[in-house]
Amino acid sequence: MKAFRSVTSHAVVLDRPDVDTDQIIPKQFLKRIERTGFGEFLFFDWRKDPDFELNHQEGKILITGRNFGCGSSREHAPWALEDYGFQAIVAPSYGDIFRQNSLKIGLLPVTLPAEQVKELAERARAGEEITVDLESRTAGGYPFELDDHARECLLEGLDDVALTLREDEKISAYEAEHPALISTLTI
């Protein structure tokens, strides 16, 4: 996982509540086994509308409405957002599983009060670049909360495998002291 410290960019404003994962990445694109290549299918059905917000905006930050990423638990939704180029999302709230899946791949879900999200959206629409800084835990100058463990993982680029590998010596020592209870056959 790529480490995240901060991003300064124009922001894409998707002023919609309850954007579910089925809209973020439709089911017909879930057949791939890689984590890459999903960005081109992001909001596939909505992008057919020439007035859809993403058709007219670019940026590395997505500012959106409450309950973003609700719906099914598909990991592909954060993968598609990241593959498209987003590094951070700012919203008043998220679907719990979507939020956790985002943190596991290095996509920062920032939670701010609705009034602050609205203010950032207005600033973004006016062309202002927004900074999301994980080290200072600020987005557009507003402080946000993120637990220390998730913050450390993002700052250091540690996914679940990398976290486990940090304990390699302890795991090896444990295994040496606790031999397998059943024999194994090697061919």
C-alpha cells in the first residue's frame, strides 16, 4: 500500500447523499481478479449522463454527501475510486464497510460535519485547491478525527500483510516453540 501524507488538489464535488457501492462500481465489472483497472468503470451508469459531475471535474479529492459508500460490501468500490485517481474523500459519513475497505488500501476517508463539507464544496466549485493533510489531521483547514492506528498505517503505507510482517521474528519464535501437533507430508 502506498503511504499517504497529504494531497493538495482541485476537488471533485459530488453533492449527493447515499451513494451506494453498486453505483460506484456496477456489478458487471466485478469479474476481474486484479485490484487495478476499475477506474474507467467508476460511476459507469451515471457517467452516461453528459451532465454528471465527474464528466466536468478533475481532482484527487472527492467531496460528497452523507452515507457515501453505503450498500453492499464490495471492495471494488474503493479500488475504483483509487484507480481513477482519488487519494482522499471528504464526506459527513460513510458506509462502515466502505470506510474500512478504503483505509485498507490507502484511500483516506475524511469525516467532517455537513456544514464544513458544504463550505469545502463551495470553495472547490470556486476553483480553490484543497489540502488534505493526514499528519496534521486537517482537510481544507478543518480538523478531522482518525484513530491513531489507522493514521499510522496510512502514514507508513502498511496494509494487513505488512502489519503482520512487522511481527515476523515473534511469529517465527512462537512457531519454533510450538511444533505442529500433526505431522506434515512433504513430497
